[in-house]
Amino acid sequence: MNSPEVQTCIPQELKGFVKRHSSNLIPTLLLLKSERRADALLFGEWCRLIDDLADNASLAPSEKRRALEGWLLAIKAECLPTDFQTMIQRRNLDQNLLTEIVRGMIMDTDRNRYETFADLEIYCRRVASAVGLTSARIFGTQGDDVERYAEQLGLALQLTNILRDVAEDAAMGRIYLPLEDLERFGVSEIELLGSVSSPAMTHLLNHQAERADSYFAKAEIAWSEMSLNQKRLMRPARLMSAIYRDLLLQMHSDRYDVFSKRYRVSSIKKLALLLRVMTAKN
């Protein structure tokens, strides 16, 4: 950590620096061997650190950007926390993907609206698909089918997150649903920011759900083309898929009651999904 260009907010060691949050990631780690579990957890802590930085309400947008740009410099200069840098080398991680993840977080500091889905897709690929691609390498597998699965699943998970968090994001003045979709379904920004339920709002949210489901379907196609060994190594991602598809089904069953309800998957249901993934034959 001797580069003068690197921001001082970057710790010497990453492990133990980040406060643990409740996360759907935790049960997926049970599907990994201990050494890969530790590396996946360390990567998850790094993702949490930069995500928390982008969401830090006590910092001005310019301060957030400056701090995140410090991480970009650290990746380029290989001046990351020692344990994280060692893990990157051990797992031969693609530093371009790490850069993309940080760039996605920088997008959160620069904008709170997306005009088109094409604009939003860039964000989703950075903050979710790049995470999935990096995770696959930590899990110990790679290949074209694995990459397609990670990319499509990442989009599906992030779009499900956006749907679930519509009210929470609106409370912070953020709208992740493309503005072109709001116009298409006759929903104003004021209505969305005010959490105003209406038939038009339900149609808008259902459209978002259908888009997420289409990416889950594309991920399924990629999964069907993976080898048995690739599927075995990608079981953590498979469990994440099952958890988020359950979330999506819950929201659909309630006609997207996202303004008055925080959707979660219970611990018991996660355990059932974990057992299903562990015992699946393909």
C-alpha cells in the first residue's frame, strides 16, 4: 500500500474491516469447500464495502466518487488490501471485472434515473453480472456456458432486487425503473416517488418482473448446456437463483405489493432450497 495515488480509505487488510450484513450470500457459501468459502466471503466483503461507500448518506456525491475512484487506482496499481490482493492472485481473478464493479457503484453517485433499459442494463452488468463472473472463478470453474449463466443470472438477480426495492429507492429519490417504461405505462415520477399504488403501477411492476423472468429463463438455457462438474461447482449461484426466483414469485402472487411489504425468503425456506440444490441430479 505504498502508492501515493491510492486513497487513504483503503484498509491494509480487508478481513474484519467490513461490518457483516444479513445476506442471501451466506447460505450459498455452505456449498463451497472451506478455502473457497473464505475467498468468496472476502470478495463479498469487498463488494459490501464499496456498495456501502456508494450509499453513504454522510458523504457528498463528489466525495463518494473520489473515494471510489481511489479503488479504481488501487486495482490498477495492485495496491489493494493485502489479503484481498493475495486472493486475486490465488484465484487469478480478472481485474477488469473488479474495475467494472466499481464503475457500477460510481454510476450510483452520478445518477438516480435511467432513461432506457439499455442504460440500466449497463449498470446491472457492472454491479451484478461482473460479480457473478468473478464469483464463478472463485468457485473454481469457467467456460463459455458458465459465463453465459453468470451474466444472465446477474441481470435477473439485479432486476429482481430493483423490483423489490422500488419503495426503498424512491425514499432516497432514486428510480431504477427505466423512465421509458414509466411513460409507456402511464406512471409519473411523482407517483413512483410517492409510492402511489394504481392499476398502471401494477402493470409497470409486472413488466419489470417479466423482464427479470426472461433473464432467469436465459440463465436456465445456459445451465442446461453446462457439464455436470460445472453445475456442481456453480451450486452456490444455483441456490442464489432459487432464492431470488422465490422472491419474484412472492411479489407476483401479491400483485407487487412492494410499497407496503418488504419481501424476504425465510430461513426455513432457504434451508429447503439449499437441500434441493444439494440433492439435485443436474
